[in-house]
Amino acid sequence: MSSAEIRSLLQPPSIHDSNDRALTYLNATYKSLDDLEHGPDLDELVEQSRKQLEELDIKLAHSQSSLDAAIEATRAKAAENLHTAQELSLLRHSLADELSFLSDELVSSLGEPDSKPTLLEDLEALHRSLKELESVKGYVQVVEHALRLSEKAVEQVRSWSTVTVSEYEGLQAFVASVEAACTKVEAVASQPDLHLLGFLAGVVEQTWRDIKSVLSSRLIEAAEKLKWPLKVDYAAAEPDGRRAFEKAFADLLTLQTIGKKIRDAEKHKDVAKEGLYAIQAMVQPIALRFKYHFEGTRQTNRLDKPEWYFTHVVNESHEHRPFMESIIQSLLSQTEYKSINAWREFTLQLLPMLERKLRRTIPALLAHPPILAHTIYQALAFDTALRDEGFDLPGTTAATKPDDGKQPRWEGISEVILGRKEWFEAWVEGERKFAMDQYLDIISAPDAWLIADEDEDADGDVRVAERELRPTNSARRVKALVEQVTDRYSPLPQYPQRTRFLIVVQLPLLESYHARISSSLDAFETLSSTIMRAVPGALGSGDGRGGDSRRLTAGVEGVQRLCKALVSAKYVAKAMEIWGEDLFFLELWAEINHRANLRTKAESVSSLPNPRQNEDEPPEGTIFEELVRHYHALVDRAEEMIVQCVTGEVEAGLKAHLQGGSTHTTPAINTETSDDIALAQTLLGPLALLSSHLTFLRGTLPRATSTSLYRRIASRLATHLLQRQILYRGRARATIAEGKAVLAEAELWVETARTALKEERARVEAPWRAYLQAARLLAGEGAEWWNRVGATTFGTMPDAEWEEVMLESVGVCELPREEVQQVLRRRSDCEC
């Protein structure tokens, strides 16, 4: 029963509810007066209800007493249960504390730095330590035994007079057994490689080196009695000393032979490439002296003097060559190493100390490009010196034939530097900066664009035709700079290295000079343009004075500027043509065409020709072919600008002469009886201008170039005069006197050119022949002359016969028949 029900039952009865129920019962039982009279007796009903009430009161009293007793018992029981619960709570907390304590005793304390280890952990740690100590004990016993065997092996060689290595073989067998046992353990336990095996392998190697050191010490001691490492006079040495030396030498060779048999070549990869032990021992005193002089604090150890230690090694190799080729070679011929060249092997064993020296010093030289470059050049010179002496790998212990069957070649000591990409790139970058700095100094010099004197060209290999070309100082110096760069990288042993140097250092010089000349021509065109002349100060023309730009681009001074660009480009182009035929560049271009990686590099450079894709086909052209084409384009452009400049100025000077009509109405002095012609004063200026230009061109340019320019200039002027003076002179026709004046002017043009060029008239007259022919046609007189020339020209005579008549009557036949007819129609006496 719930507490709510108990509270409900404890509530006293409701009088109101009782009254309501009684009223409801009466209403339901006695609905009318008849029901009251004839129904159940009301008094009985009341009495019955009173009896029920009394019974209920008795039950209520009994229930109340039972309730009080139950409540009392319940309270007592509740107090008893509360006391028990409190005792159980205290007991629970006590058990929880004990459980927590016991748990802390058993949980690992590794994660808590302040906690102490548990007993179980202590036991486990002690157990592990015991196992490790047992393993260490076993390792130490193995190491101890191996070291003991090593000492015995070395002592055996030291104490015995003959070469015996039985103790060393015992050491090898012991190490092999340990390795087999460890292999089984690793296979079962899947553990990583044990360091014990590596240590034992090192013990075996060190033991062999110690054995070799013992015998090497004997050889060095015997050699020192022969005054080694000084030059040895073997014939003057004592017999006992020679015998001791020969025995010690033979013992080392015997040891090397035994080593090849008992040592595992797969584990010791350097066994097959080891140098001869005996010669290695003889190199040790030389290496010690090298270290004393060039790796210590002495004044001979200087970074800026690499030639000192290179020369030292070359001298050592050269000084001991007779001893190696005679005595040592004879000792080797009695052994299985008779195929070894003693001197080459000796030189080969000298190289490691140079390699060690370079690897130590080059990192410090990267910040000093001049010293780095000097060191590389000395290394290349050292390689060349040894190769000239006859050194190479065949005949040495390093000569191992590759798969292609070709003889191996020595890469050179320079490969220590050049073979490392970052060092090689640092050197190339330093050379590039140095070359560009020199180039900038060349083109910035005050006399850079002055034309050099003839006696300054001292190149002995320059062709006779080129000696007529007087270049500018900058062109001469750029050529020398490019040749200097070629000398710097031509000794490089690898073609990829040469290609890299060509692309990064050499070609940019030629490209920059080409761009410099091209920009000067652009500037000349800009200054001489119509806009520049019409708008003073436009496009950076200086201080705005129009005369300045006009002075820079007009007259002989303007042509001189163009000639400087012309001779500079022509001189460098000729130099590149010669370089392209040089054996060095022919071989380099052939390799670029034959190697795919070099072809890829060349294709990315616009200044190089496109290499052939077929490696089997021989290369075409030269390596500078593309640049030569670019420079020839500059030459053609400069020549065209010279022609335009000269003809433009002369034609401008002729405007007043042609527009004034002076040539049309030149007065004759007694024209009926005299042929004297008075020339107009306006013609003298153009004639003088042409003369000055031609004189300058003849004195500055080669004969072939000046002749070609003259022909182009004269042809344009002759065409201009022919059209303006004769063919398109207007409606007025020319009289005989005017024709003679035109002829006199034509002859004067030719004579002016001949005087300026100092050539025979036939060569000078060639470009003017059409103009001369037209002038003579205008100046011809006499009825007989007109009948021959006019009748044949306008008649039906065949062209071949007509040309013969022209040659007989006029002396020249350059114009076609139609133009001759047009010229004749310009005569006042022509009625055709």
C-alpha cells in the first residue's frame, strides 16, 4: 500500500458525503407518497443503519489500535535497519580503501614518474637484466675470442719470416660459425640484424689491414735504407739492402695473392680493385710528406696555389719513373702481376692524396670563384701533363674492362670537381659572370667603337682576305674574349660539360654583342627617321636640338657609325666561320648530334642550329651556323642602311639642282662652235658628298665590300638621275645643248666616283652605263647619227642587229629598246 493510500484512509469521514448518499438512497427508494406508505419501513431502515454504524465504529477502534501497534513496530524496525545500514556503509568504505591500496600495489608505475615500481615489476626487470647479462656475456666471450684470434694472426705474420696466415683463416672460420648461428636465431626469432656480425666483420678487415701494415712496415724500412722516397740509385745500394727490399716486396705480393684466394670477393668488393700492396706501401712516405707540406699549417699549404701540390705529385711521378720501369717492373715480371705497368700503378696510387686534398679544399673555394677556377685549370693541366707522360688506366689494377669491351680511360683528377654537379655549376656560373664583366668592360670602353689600325691585328692565322677588314676595337676584343673562353673549357674531358659551358658562357657573349650591334642600328634608324627630323627632341634625341640627331646620322659621320656596326658584325661572323671549322667545335657538334641528351639541350637554345635526329647520319653545317646567319643578317642590314643613307643624302642634295631646272636650261658658251658646257653650281654639293662617302668607304671597308656598296649606291643614283633628268623630266623636250649638259654631268658623276675609288674607269662605269647611255642618246647630234640611231630604234630591225648599232653609235647598250625609244622621244628634234 502506498503512502498516498495510507493518508487517504487516515482521513475522518465526511458528513456532507454521508448526507448526500443518504438523500440519494431515499430519493431512489421512496419516489412517491405511495412508496412511503407501502414500501419498506423507514424506522427499520434507520435502525438497521444505526446497527451498521456501531459495527463500523467497533471495527474502526480495533483497526486504530492495530494501526498504532503496526506503526510502533515499523518505527522500531526502521531504526534497527538504519543502524545496520550505517554499519554496512562504514564497512563498504573500509573495503574500498583496502581494495584501492591493493590495486595500487599491483598496477604498473611506469606512467607515473613519482611512483615506485611494484614487486612484480622489480622481478621482471631483474629477470630481463639477467637475460641481457647472459647475452652480453656470450657476446663478450665471442668478441674476446675473435680479438684473441686477431692478435694471434698478426703476431704470426710478425714473428714468421715467411708469409703464413693460418691464424687468420682460423679467425675467418670462427666468424663464419658465429654468422651461421646468428642466422638461425634470426630465422626463429625474426630479430633484426645483430651488430655483432658487423663488428666481427670489421675485426676480420682490421686484422687483414694490420697484417698488411706489418709487411708494409718491413718494405718501408728496407726502402728507406735505399734512401726512398728520394731518387733511388739501386745499383749503388748494398746487396743486403737490395735483398731485404726485394724479399719485403715479394712478401707483400704473396700476401695479396693469398688474400685473393681466401677473402670473399662478394663481401669485400674492393678486393678485385685493390692496388698492389707493395706499391701502396712505397707511396706511404710520399703521402706523409704531402700531408706535411700541403695539409698542415705550413706556408706551402695555400688555397690560392694549387699548382704547388699538383706539381709536387707530377714531379714525384716523373722522378721515380726510371726506378719503377726498371727495378720494380723486373720484380713484378717474376710474379703473377707481370701484366701490371709499375710506373702507371705507382702514379695511380699517388692520386688518392690529391683527391682527398681537393675534396677538403673545394667547399672552401666555392665562395671565391677566381681561386676555384684557377684550381680547376690546374687540375686540367695536371691531367694533361700525366696523359702526355703516358699515364692511363690500362696496365693498372684499376683497369676493369666494361661490358662493351672497350679499354677503360682515366677520367682525370679534374673529375673529382667536375663530376660533382654543384661544384661544376658553381664554376660555370663564376666563369659566366667573369666573362660578362669582361664583355661589359669591352663595350663600355671609350675606344670600343673606334676602328682599329691595320698594324694592331697581329693574328697570324687570319686569312689574307680578312686582313683588309679593319674591325672595331670592341669586335677584336670580343673575338679575343670568346677565344679565351674556348681555351678555358676546351680541356674539359666530358662533352656534356663542354656543351654546358658553350651554352651558358660562350654563346651569351656572341648573342649580347649581336644584340648590341642590332640596337645601335635601331637607334640610328630612330634618329634618322622623318619624325625625329620633324620633331626635335623626340624619342630621346638629347637636349632637343635637332641638329644633334642630324649630325649623328648625316654625312660621313653617320656612314661611319654604320660602318662600325658593319665591320664589327662582319669581323665576328668571319671569326665564327673559322671557329666552326676548327676540330674542337666539329667534334663537339658531332657529339651533340649523336647524343640524345645533348640534342635536347641544343634544341632549347635558339642560337644553335637544329641537330639531326638520326644519330647515324653525319652532322651538317657547323655549331655557329645559326649565329653566323644572324650576324650576316646584321651585315646585310648595315649595308642596306649605308646605301640608303648615302643615296638619300645625295638625292636630297640633288633636289635643288633638279627642281631648279638648271640642268634643263644650262647655257652653252657659243654652242654652235664650241662644246664647252657650264655646269650648275647646285651640282657641286651632291658630287662632293658622293666623293666624300666613297672615299671613306674605300678607306674603311675591304675592297670587295666597298665595291659591292659602290655598285648598289651608283645603281640607285643612276636610276634616280635617269628617271628625274631624262625619262620623267616633264613635258618640255631637251635640246642638244641640254643633252650635252646632261652627258657632261653623267661623265662627271663617273669621273667623281673613279677619283674617289681610285679604280679603272671600266669597273667604275658599270653601274652608270644605263644613265650614260641615256645621256649620250640625248646629246647625240648630226643627221647621220640620228638616221642610224633613230631609224634603227623605231624601225623593224631585229634586236640583235639593233644592239650592235647601239654599241657602235653610243658605245654602250644597257637600256632595253622600249626605254631607248622613250629617251629619244625626250629630244626636241624627235618627231616620232
